[in-house]
Amino acid sequence: MYIETEATPNPATLKFLPGRPVLAEGVLDMADAGAAEVSPLARRLFGLEGVVRVFLATDFLSVTLGHDDWDGAKPQVLGAIMDHFLSGEPVVTADVRGLAGHDAYEGEDAEIVGEIKELLDTRVRPAVAQDGGDIVFHAFRDGIVYLHMRGSCSGCPSSTLTLKRGIENMLKHYVPEVAAVEA
């Protein structure tokens, strides 16, 4: 089994591409070992020294260390990923689709939220996934879009710049009702 690795803008995070599906759909972001209860793969990774976050997507995973020295950690993470996939264990043991809640919107707000989500899904998420992360719509209130950065984007030094200059400008351009974007 060959696992590709890619650097991300966050020096503490590496993206791993195992060449096979990781999740059937969606994403799962685990910010600590307690959140890894639903994933044998994530539990295995959190068992390694220095691992502080694991992000799973359909065709990749990203691992964040509590520091940015990957010299000794990278072979251990690669070994844990390989051992997991060769073991035949599932990546997740529960249906993760329902783990993120969503607000209900009606009327004009529902249309605005639909436009925002469509732009995020088609223009933003693919680019953010290239860097080993994800961005999720959280809420829309009083003209402010609240987003949640996950994976390598969470805590990345350039995430604020991406959020304010890139995403906010794009959303304001296409959806005039958007006044600002906040994390």
C-alpha cells in the first residue's frame, strides 16, 4: 500500500492520501481523542505521541500535531494508517452523517442560506480540501455568515486571511445580503 503525503499551509498538519476511500461521504473532524470514539483509525492515530487533531474526508485524512516537527512523527503516522487499512477494520463504526447539527431556515433566509451553501460546496470546499481541510456553514444571522474551519484549516496561520479576504469577498459579491463572514 502506498500512501501519498502533501504539505498543507498549516505546518503542524500533513495531508495523507491512502489511495482508497476513507469515508463513504462527508467529513469527520476530531479535535481530541475523546471525539475519536466513532473511528478506530482516529483512535489509532491519537494513540501516537503528539497527535492533537484528526480530520477524515472521502479520499484523504489530515493529521495535526501539537508541534510542527514531522521528522519522527511522519513514519509513525504512515505506519498507523497502513496498519489500519491492512487490518480490515472500518474507518468509522457509526453513521457520522448526523453528528453535525443544522439550523432550519424559512422564507428569504432559506434562499440566502441555499445560495451560500451552494457557493461553499462548489467554489470553496474543493480548494480548502486541497489543503487538507474543510469549511462548514454554521449559521446565517443578521447578514453575518458563521463558518467553521476544520482539518488543517483549523488553527492554520492563513485561515483568517482566507476567511476574510477570500470567502467573505466572494460571498458578498454573489450574495448581496451577506455583510460579513466570521469563524
